[in-house]
Amino acid sequence: MYLVSSTAAGATLGGLIGWTGHFLEVGARFRIGLVLGPVAIAVGLLDLRKRALAVVQRDRETPQRWLSAGPTIWAVRNGSALGTGLGTRIGFWLWYVVPAAALLHGSVEAGALVYGTYGFVRAMWVWPILLWVGPRHGYDRVAQWFLTHRTEARKLAAVQLVAVGASAIL
């Protein structure tokens, strides 16, 4: 339910954003992409510095009270929240490419595909951790590994953001 709701929530939001983008003229979407490209490059380069550029986000975990609704409801709520990324910690500026791409494609299908893929990828990583890595190495060690490697992950996302910005310009 977690993976399905994360994917479905992302696809639904992406479809709505893509539908909204449909109302923008192709030339307007093109010009927006040309403006966002250099912005993405600048933000990515700034984020490569030793001190991270603060991400504009709602920096919080999903509410603990959701657990009291039972595992199925929790999975649906948590998956939906994480699959859209709107009300939770996102961690990287690269996330902003997802709604921008959905909007600039200007179609329900493309928006749903872009954002649904984000929702799927964000949620699917729980399975290797739960089924393989955690039991072999201990869940506390896995969590600690992610925390100690967040700088490298941020820099990798920043490089990807620069590449996306350059692609938008080209």
C-alpha cells in the first residue's frame, strides 16, 4: 500500500500539474524552461559549496499520530505524503525539477509519468532496506549510514541539478 499510494499520489499530482501546464502556450513553457535552466545551474553550483544552500521546504517528518490509524491507513497516508513531497522533508533542490517538468511538459500523461516515477522511486527504496540491507547489517547502522552520507547525496543531487539546467537551456 505504501508503494502504490506513493506512486498514485505522485501520478495524480503530476497529472494535475501537467494539465495546468497545458493552458500555457508552448512558447511560454519554452521561455519558462529557458529561465529555469540558468536558475537550476546557479542553485546547483551554490549547493556544491561546503555549506549547503538551505532548501525551501516544509522540513518535517510525517506525523507520528498516523501510526495509530493502523498499518494500512498509515501506509496510504505516509506513501501519499512522501509521493508528492509537498508536506515533508525533501532534502534536495533537485526535487523542484519534478513539478517544473510536469508543468512544462504541458500534458496530463507526461506530468503523471514524471511525478509518478518520483513517487515510485522515493517509496521503493524501503524494500531493499527492509528485506535485505537492514536484516544483514542492522537497521540502526543503515540509518546511520544514510545520515553520514547526506553531504555526498546532496552534492550528487546538485550535480544532477546543474545537468538538468544545462539540458533545459540546450
